[in-house]
Amino acid sequence: MDSSFVGVISLVVTVCGIYCIYAYFDMKKTGEINGTLLLGNNIPAYKCKDKEAYLKKTMPMVLLLGVVTTIYGLIDLVNNFLLPLGIIDAAAMIIFLIVLVVFVVITTKCKKEYFNL
């Protein structure tokens, strides 16, 4: 794969992580569910049975995903453009993937619990 393409992917991952962190603080401030991140297109946020409880369960995962994604993206950018990090980059990717899977599992479980699906 071309290194500039991989660099673009690393940059996108970093920006996605920053967006997750922003979304966490925005949800904390407004008390509104970020539908893009937590619900998808087919589920309107107003149909939540208990918005506060839903946010209490999902927001920590949003913050964790944001931090891990941002760190992984930055490590991958360094790995691709500055100096090879080898095992550090691989470990960061594995941690990122684990957190991503856990995020999907938890948010899917919460959607089933708090929305009529």
C-alpha cells in the first residue's frame, strides 16, 4: 500500500478520535444523545426510554474510544512519517480494535435496552 494513502488513513483515524472526544464533552454539556456516533440513521434519539441512563452507560465508552483512537492515530502517523515504531504501532492497533469491538457491543446492548428495537 502506498505510504501517503496509509498516512491519510492515519489522519482520518486521528480526526475520528478527536470527534469522539468532542462528542463526549458535547453530550455531557447538552445532555443530548449524539445520534451519529451512538444511534445511526434509523433510530431517532427522541425515542429513548431513559436518556439520562442511556448516556450514563454509553458516554464512558465514547470517551474511551475517543482517547484510544486519537492515541492510535497519532502513533500510526509517527510510525508512517517520522520513525518506525514496529511493535508499539502493532500493539496500539490491537488495543484500538479491542476497544472498538467493546464499544460496538456495549452500545448495541444499550440500544436494545433503551430503544424499542
